[in-house]
Amino acid sequence: MTWGVYGITRFVWMLSWAIIPAYTLLLFIAHKKRRRAVERFGQPSLIYGILAEDIWKNDDDARKAGSANPDFRMRIIRRAFRFRNNIKETLILVSLILMLVALGRPQWGTRQETIHHEGIDLVLCVDTSYSMLAQDIAPNRIAVAADAVRMMLPELDGNRVGLVSFASTTRIHSPLTLDYRVIQNMLDHSLSMGPGTDIEQAVNVALKVLDNSDANTRAIIILSDGEDHGGNIDRAIQKAQAADVQIFALGIGTPEGAPIPEYDGSGYMRFQGELVWSRLEEDVLKRMAKATGGLYFRLSPTLIESIEMAHEIRQLEHTEFSQAIRMQREDQFGIFLILAVVFLSIEAIVNRLGSIHWESYDETG
């Protein structure tokens, strides 16, 4: 079993468990005060004398009580009251624990679901080279690229999507999937920056991800500033054409460019004393898109171009396919809330005094 609360909410939830020892302490204090109040009120025989005669279950029990030793009668009454109080307090305590467990959103069990969709197969290639740290588009290019992907995913619903990041080396973060939560998680936690840029290698890896695709239409979306330091763009274009894969591109940055910050935030990169400047190289991205039948957009601060590109991709020929995905653990807090209500209902029932059965006791017990 896992818990579905995180961050500050989890901290507050853990603090709320202090209610349990606090409640137990209050019960102890209440018992002490109740005992002292009884002692101040009067002798046991006086207390018994003001109790209603119908506390006994039937007339025969009342008659037996009337003829019994007063001290023994009081012992029976005290035991009955103590028993009922203990039941009530235990039921409330258990209900509190169940409600606190429910607040923690307990989760267990996973289920698989087969989803049927019509769409295309595409791979997102996100540039994670150091030049993507440039801040000519706020807050920086890599953050804008990640936000653009997040905006595109809902618009790409029904298409299988893979995720690749590239600098001088390329890394596959996710194969083709319909479960976009995987893509989101990789964007949030797995992207790491690196030196250099090799767009050809990124295209080669994306084509490998698409190798086993049976979709009629396959595509690659490159999110980059277009700077390339090691690959052969013409060769990448030829490989994409041979595989009948269209390349779409989102240019991130500005033609004016900006200096590249150091990865540790200590300042800006310099070479021979001069600032290392990075500019958006649109020609590379435009050429790849045009040669393979794709489209190019320069991303603006509104990111609207990512939506426009997703809409263009949705117009491509679709293929029907299905995929079994494993769903996340499901919240089970409802079970604990229902149990808490049941125990509180029982407590309300036993809250009434009820009656005492004389036959349950004997003067030796």
C-alpha cells in the first residue's frame, strides 16, 4: 500500500496523527474528573437511590437488585457504565484512526486497460544541449521546449508518442506509448543537459524507435535551437526520406540570440575571454521539414505554434491500433471512510444507557 499525499500536504497529514494521543490523554483526564465528581456527589447508596428503577432489564432483575447488598448493586452499575463508556470511546478512537488513514489517500492495486485509438506514431526529440539554457526566450529555451511538449500532448491524444533527448549523445526516455503520463514524468524528472549537438544522431535514434511501428504515418518532431556541431544534416534527411518519416520542427530561441549560461549558474560561458553566444539557426530546421514533407514553426512566448503544429499532425492519415497500459494505483480511501461512518453509527446506538441484566453477574464476581 502507498499513500497519495505529497509535499506539504503529507507533512500536515502526518502532524494530524497527533490527534490520537491527544484524544487518549483527554479520555484519561475525563475518567479522573468523573471519578472525583462522583466522590464529591455522595455515597454509593445515595447515587443508587436516585437512579431510575427501569435501568434493569425486567421486573425480576429489579426485584433481585432491590434485595441485594447495596455495595454489590453499585459494583454492577459501575461495571455496566464503565463497559458502555469503554465501548463508546473505543469506537470513536477507531473511527478517528480510520478517518486519518482515509486522509492519507491509501492506494493499492493496479489494473491494465486496453485502449483502442486511431492515430499516427511520432517521436518527440528535445534538444538538451547547453545552448538550450540561453534566455533569449523566457525563462530559457529548455523550459520553453518542455512547456511546448506539455501543451501539445493533449492535442495529440490518440497518437502513440515516444520521447528522445539529444545533445552530443542521444537518449531514449520513452518508447511509443499512449500513456502520456510517462512522457510528462520524463519531462519533469529525466531531462539532463549536455555539451554539443548532434541532430543526425537524434534522427537516427528516433527512426529506431519507429522501426517497429505499423502505423501508416510516422513522424518526428524536433524541438531545438537548430545549432548542430557534429552531425550530417543531409544524411539525416535521406534516412528519414527512405523510412517515409516526416520531420516537423519547432525552432526555440531568437535570431538575435543570447549568451549561454554556465550549467551551475555561476555566470556565462566564455571562450578565449569572449562570451559564447547562441542564436536560433532556422535554416537547418526548415530544410529538414521541407525535404521530408513536414512543417516548421518558430515558437513564440505564447507557445501557440505548438498547438498549431499538433493540429496539423492530427490531419495526417491515421491507423487504428491498440495498446494495453498499466494504470496507476487507485485511491482506496472510500473504504476507510465507510468503516469510520459505520463505527460512529454503532457508537451513536450504544450511546443510550440501555438496561442492566442481573443474571449476567453474581455476588462472587
